[in-house]
Amino acid sequence: MKIFLSISSFIIICLAPFFGETTISLSEIFNSSTTSSTIFWDLRVSRVILAFFVGGILALGGLIFQIIFKNNLITPYTLGIASGTTLFTAASIVFFPMVYMPISSVFGSLITILILYFISKQINKSTIAVSTNSILLIGIALSYFYSSALMVIFYMSNLQENYSIVRFTLGSLDTVGFTNSFIIMLVSLVFYRIIHLNKAKIKLLLISNDTAFLKGLNVNKTNLLLLVVISLSVGICISFVGPIGFIGLVVPHIIKLIYKQSADKLFFPIFFFGGVFLVFSDLIARNLNTDSSLPIGVVTAFIGAPFFVYLLLNKNK
């Protein structure tokens, strides 16, 4: 099963740039004078690279969130971080167009995670580390607040700004050239490296916060470091592609079911298959018979929402 999944994944990644509104043959991609070559390299290959590394960040970020909060239903998306990032990005589009969008996006994600972290600490002052009994409810409350604020901004904007906000909130992997792809690739490599360097600490957190504390680990400091790193990485991703939900929920659970190993041994598989999942979802979005390209967030939500319900129904079994 693992071998078949790996081979299928490599095939999907290799073939994805060839399919879209215009099917491109292998003989056309090396002729730089043709339109097909330009479409293949500047639009599709860069898009596949962007999708792969964004998917990897979202999937691995979801896993680390679930480890920190000891809740398999928590991701940066369900905790309201994506909503916070979207709100601050929309505010930037309408009120501060001169501000570089990734700055406002990252700021929104950091503000949200700090609010979540410190409110939960105030509620659970007597515990060694952040309790998760109320963290999901806080995230849901923040999401509703951010959604309301987003609607206020939406109605205060003009028609062009409306379109920009709507398109952004649905998620899009549209990119021209390799600049955005290489930025996200660099962010993902730094993100993965930091997670890997903290592998031993994360393994202790997997056992329990109490055990980690008794082993000499500063649980609060470690949790905060991981939360900030994930929030920064996710915020940068969202600033380029918009909020793409459910990857951090679906992929970790599927990989854990297939590999049947401890989560600390699945960092690379989850990162890799998270990337493949988003590449495959984008392939579906680009090849559906629609008048325009279907937003990628619609496809991932269509797959992820039923899976989320499934996890809720089976959580206590």
C-alpha cells in the first residue's frame, strides 16, 4: 500500500503540469518558441511547485497543532488562524493597499495564535501547559468574530475590492513565474527544518505535557515556539494562495491510518502527501468542465468537510 501510494504520488506530480484547459504533449515543452512551452513552465510547473509546498506546510502544521493541543480535530483552519489572516488581508486590500500583503497576513495569523494561547492560559492557570478543553471553543468564537468583521469590511469596499476579497477567501493557486513558488519553497524548508530540530521535544509532548515537564522540557516555551513558527508559515502561505482548508485535518489522519506509526516518525510522509493532496486537488479544479477555474478551496472543502464529520462521529469510539 505504501509503495503504491508513493509511486502514484510521483506520477501525479510529474503528470499534473501536462493537464488543464489545454493538454500539452512532451514534445512541446522543450520548444521555447511555442505558447505551450510558456504555459507549461511559467504557469503549470510553478503552480505545481507552489501547491506541493503549501500543502506540505498546511498538513504538517495541522499535525503539530493536534500534538500541542491534544485534539485530533484542531488545525490552523479550525482554530481561526486562517480567518484571522483573511481578515487582516482584506483590511489591507481595502484600507492599506500600500502595505505588502504577506506582512498583513502574517500579522493576522500571529495576533490570532497569541490571543488563543494567552486566553487559554488565563482559563487554565493551574495547569503545566495549555489545556485543550476550551481552546476549540475559543477558536470558533474568534472565527465568528473575524467573519463578522470581514463582512463589515466587504460592505465598506468598492466593486473591485469586493472581487479581490471574494477571490482571495476562496483560495487560488494562480501564479505566473517561479518567484512565489520559490518563496514558499524556502519557507517550507525552513519550517520543516525547525520542526525536525524539535523532534525530540515533540515526541515528549506526544506522551503527555506532565511527562515532558518531568523530563525537564519547558513545555510553555516549546509550545509557543512551535505555534509561532506554524502561524508564520501558514500566514505566508495564505498571503499567496488564500485560505485553503481541511488539508491539516485530512492528510495527517489518513497517513497515520496507513503507516500505523507514532506521529513523530511521520513528519516527512505527512509533509510529502500533504503536498501531493493539494497538487491532486488542484488538478481536479483545473480540469473540471467549468467556465472558469474552480477555486482550490472549494475542492479541498468538498473533500475535507465530510471527513471532518466522520472524525466527529468516530472521536469517542
